[in-house]
Amino acid sequence: MTQAEIKALASEIIGDGQLPNKFFVTTGPWVTIVDEFGDLESELLNGFYESDTWTQVFDTYEEANKHFESIELDIYDGTAQILLEDRKIGVIKETRLEKVVKIDYVQTGNSDAKLFGYEK
């Protein structure tokens, strides 16, 4: 099967609850952004595209899980998210990189008062 055929199959049957069950391990360049309020968004890693997502199909959970566990998250090769999904329920396991956005306010300022004779 080509990658396009695998993606088409996955989009049709993941989580449809039907048999025979198939297991899909998908890696992609999507980073989860968590803001200070706990809201989640996703963005692509710089230099990668949506087409850099890769899916493999397995007949058993054991095979799929073994493959899932063998993959490491790595921003340099575009692996920021790993999903293990099946046909019965959808997402079983997920590992992802999160980019935590924390806003910190720092007080800064300057004064030209001494230029006008207000400060000595």
C-alpha cells in the first residue's frame, strides 16, 4: 500500500467500531501549544509540512504497540506527535511534544527627566 492509500484507509475506518480491527501508528510534525489558561492548539514544526505525516498499519495491537514504543520524539526529524489508533475506538495511546507558552510581565521604563533639569 502506498502512503496515500494508507492515509485514505485510516481516515475512513479509524474509530468506526467495525471488524476486522486494524491498528494504525501515525507520526507527524504537529506540536501541541499549551497556553497559560490550559487551552490547546496545534502547529507544525518549522520546516515541516502536513504531508510529512506518516502512518503504518498493523494487524495486532502487540505489533503496533511495539512499533509505537520504538519511535522517539525528535523535533529535528519532524516527529513531534505519535498516535496509536484502532478501528474499534480510535485513539488508544498518544505521545506528543508540548510547547508551553507562559506570559511573564516585566516592568521596564526609561526617563529623560534629567535631560530637562528635573533630576540631578
